[in-house]
Amino acid sequence: MSVLVTGGAGYIGSHVVRLLQERGEDVVVVDDLSNGKPERVGNAVLETFDLSDADATVKLGALMLKHEVDAVIHFAALKQIGESMERPLWYYKANVEGMRHLIGAMQDAGVKTMVFSSSAGTYGQPDVDMITEKTPCQPINPYGQTKLIGEWMLDNAARFGMNSIKLRYFNVAGAGAPELRDTAMMNLVPIVYNRLLAGQDVVINGDDYPTPDGTCVRDYVHVVDLAEAHLVALDRLRGIRSGTAEPLAQTVFNAGNGIGYSVREVIDAISPVIGRTLDPVVGPRREGDPPRLVADASAITEVLGWKASRTLEDMVRSACPPELLAGHRGEKDGDVEQ
């Protein structure tokens, strides 16, 4: 038996692939390599195509049967908020059509277990201090809308026996190994580091939000913590299928730290890692950015037994390119050691 990981050559997906391989699982990866890197998947089978392609259902179904896939972990999706505002139909094609093809292939191949990479973007701009799974979903951008539709599709797939867990996670940072670092420049931490590498100013997109320091507040979770959450969810679903675990009363879980950090606080946390103070430039807001998204992650702890354990310092230090680390060869004496 094997696990199919869509988007498994990407940032989060590759961490899950590695954890699966470390515990002896056979892994099949499907990735169009638009952001993924083939060297990240190790000895996993890698098939390169887009889930939204017209023939994807047939390809996926054949792949599942050939490799005796018993479960799917689904990451493959477009995920930039601003881009989704500019190209909404493209996002619907990639994320919704991709999910439709994947579920169809699973139904054809008799695969009935999926862990779905959902998003806090499903919530929109809730006027609450902490977001629970019962917070109404009112997404404010096409990206969040497509993720919520994906959840609905899985709920409907339960009609043919699909068991699924949807993990709504917030902002992801850090790296489990240098070669798995996030290089796509879609999230705050790699964006900051890439601008520093290029000798450019660090930019804050808006400092007039209704938050303590005027910058957006987010819940940051270490990518290794998040990867472990996917394996915990997978194991629970397999237990339900085999009859060794009780069915779930809820299938949607926030996967976060439960701590809110502002954009400015994250940038400030990077300063000691690189050994110098950063003075960011303030730019205009990004359309579709909510002021605050922080998870109440108590349900996933109570039901699945998962809890994030790594700190913001762990995240920014593990994500730092070696050449930026204070204490790297060529830095001045007295800088912080690696």
C-alpha cells in the first residue's frame, strides 16, 4: 500500500513526504512542479502533471491502482491571495477542478481516505479574538472560497464512503532541513529573506490595520509541526477505516499555534538571527488581507492529540538561508553564532 501526496514536491508537501518515508511508507507524488522541486521527494514515485488537466481523473485513477494507494494527502493548489483577486477563474479551475478530478479518481479506484490541506482563508474577516471551527466561514477572496468549496466537496463525497479530515492552517514557516526550505516567496518569512539576499528593502504591506502595531496579525506554525499534524490525521482516518478508532464527530480542525504575531513582530524576530536590525519600508495594503487571523487549536489537541510545539524563533532561524545567518563565515566577530 502507498500514500499519494499531491503537491508533494512543494514546501509543506515535501515535509510530509519525508516524514512518511522516515516511518517506512511508500509514497507517490503528483506535482506539476510549478513551485515544487523534484529533488525534495527522495525515492518517492513522482508523476508530473496538473490536477486540473482534462485527463487528470484518468491519470490519477490509474496511478492509484498501479501503486495500491490507500490514502491521499492533498496539497496541490494555487495559494496567493492577491493573485486570486486578479485571476479568480484561474483559481477556481486549479483548485476546484483539481479537487473534482482527484475525488473522482478516488471514487473510481476505491480510495476512501483523504487529508485535505485547507486554509484559515475560509473564515474571511471574523470579528473574534480567536477563531474556532464553529466561527462562520465567509471568505473574502477567491483563494479562501476555493478552499471552502473543497471542504464541501469532501463532505458530499462521504456519500460514497469517503472519510476525510480538513486541516485549516494559518501561516506556515520554518524548515525541517535546509533543502526543504520555502523558496516560493509566497509567505512572509521567505519573502523577507529573499529580499535581504537581493539587497532590497523589507516591505510591510500596510501599517494602518486595527491591530496593536497597525500590521496584520497571524498565527504562525512551524512546518514540521504541521507535517506531523497531517500524519496524525492520516493515522486516525486509517484507524476509523480499520475499525480500531471511533468515527469523528467533526472533521475540520484548525492547525495553529494559538498565538498571534504581527508582521512587524516577525520581522523583529528575524533581526537577531541575521545579527542586524531591520528597518522595513511600509507599502500599501494587499487587497483581500484580513487584519487578524489567530487559531483556537484546542479541538485538534483534544480530538487528535496534536499540538504545535515549536516557537517563532525556531521558525525564523530554521528558515534562514545560511549566508544570512549571523556568525556565518565572513561575518564580523561578535555576531550571534549559528
